[in-house]
Amino acid sequence: MKVVRFVRGLPESACAGLINELKVLALLGEERENCSPFVLQPFMVDGLWAWRSTRGNLHIVTDVCGGGSLTAYRFRLSYPSLVLVIAEIVLGLHWLHEHGIVHHDVKPGNVMVSASGHCVLGDFGGAQFLDHRGKLSRNSDSCMVMTTQFAAPEILVRLDDGQVKEYDEAVDYWSLGATIVSMVLEEDYLPGASEPAFMEFRVDKIQTQLRRRNMPDDLEDLVMDLLRMDPARRCRYPAIMQQPIFYHTNWQDVENQAQAAIPALRDIAANAHGWEYPTPKIHKSNEATVDFLAALREQRLSLAVDDSYDVDRHNAKMANCLSLGYPF
């Protein structure tokens, strides 16, 4: 469950991110029967997967992924498992892109692992919807949800005032390349930088390290094709399916989840009982605060009001249990 307190207003970009996340999850809920198994879906058992309380908390409930995130498996996967992990992410991204959604923040921490050992793309707070031309755009004032180390050059490069830059879903494939790098190399080697020349230098360094550590040639080829500075030359669907690393991959078996990508799950236990976790600041410090409910209405969206569960009450109850030493 994700809980956001909105009663005192939200930064404009954070508000936009929440609304985009709600839109994406609503679409996934509508397409549940035809949705990719590699995309996180809202928890639809009783139909109420998002609601607000009168105390001013937004609650969003998604399917549970008992294996944690891909971050827990860095340096731990066999080569065949890593190949299958990549294949599942590719299919998840393709489904999103086919439905006009760019994830915008692909990284190991946003790839969940289901209890059955499959990869699930989650956290749509940075998601953007492609326009009718299949494009997105940004300018010097755009405030974007992303993680710099994993972000593509076209969304990191500095823009002059008045300059507009268009881009598309190729940014997700760059982030996939960076995600692969982070699974086999230390994060110091991740390529994110605002200066193109420095980013190219870091990509070259990645290739050098992959060779020094005797990584398979097919893995190196895929990473370098994903980390192309020119998005027009960057590997993407469907060409990515023809990469040598996938020569022995049966894509229908991958789609059918015939084999777990991660057969040995780590023992991931809940590490919080509703306590507040700090979130990275993706908005500008001087950004205006907006009314979340008013922004919802502008988008012709609404949320059910339900006080049967509210995180504030839950926290108070859990704190009381902890103080009394009650077991869980």
C-alpha cells in the first residue's frame, strides 16, 4: 500500500506524478484480463484499490510482490536467470509502450519480484503518456520524475530557456541498459550525467569493465546497444528480441511464465508498519503547492471517500501494540 498525505497541498510535480500513477493503474485495472503479467496491477478483489480518507490521506493498493525488488538480487543471479529477468522486463515495457505509457524511471528498485519469481514493473509515479504522435516533450522548466543514474541522455541534457526537446519510449530502453549494468557492476559505473561527453566517457568505462570481468559477449553487446547516445540508434522492441543474448529464448514461454526468472527468492519480510519513509525530492524547492483534489477534478477524476482504513489510525494502533509488547 502506498499512502500520500495531501491535506496541506502537494508540489505541482508530485501532484502530477500521483495523478499519472492513478491514471496508469486505472488503465491497468481496466485491462486486467489482457494485461502483461510483468506489469504491477491494482489490487482489484473488492474493486476499491484507491481511496482517500477524511483525514487527507490517499491510499493506493496494488498486488503484493513477495520477493521484494530486483535490488535484492544484485550480483546474485546466474547468467540464465539474468537473461530471463531482462526478457520479462522487455515484455513488460513493450506492453506499457503499446498502451502509450512511458515508465520514465526503470531501475532495479522499481522492478518488483513476485512470489513465483517473476519480474513486475511497478511505481508509475514518473510515468508519462505519449501524445498522438508517439512523442513526449520537455523544456528547461520541466520537472521530471526520474533517477539520474538510470536516466537517458535526452532527459538529462541541459536545455536553454525556450528550448524544447522531444523524445519517446527509447528512454526506457536506456534505463533498461543501466539496470542491467547495476545488476553486474557497482553503481559507481552507472552512466547518468547531464554532460553528453561525460556520459559517453562513462559508457565506454562500462564496456571496459564488462570485458575486464569476463562478462559474456552477448551481454556486453546488449548493454552497449541499449546505451547508445542517439535514441534513433538505440535498441528497442522488436529488434531487441533478435539480440544474440536471446537466441535460445522462447518468447512465448517467457510470456506464459513457464519458468521462474528468479527461482530462489530471498527472504523478504515487511520492514515497516506504516511508518513514514523519506522520498527523494523530484520537485523544485520553489515549486508552487497545489490542491490535490482540485487537480483531480481538473482531470475529471475522483476518489472514493472511505474511513474504514486510514493509515493514521493504523499507525496509532500499531504504536500502541508495540508499546505494550504485543506480538504480531
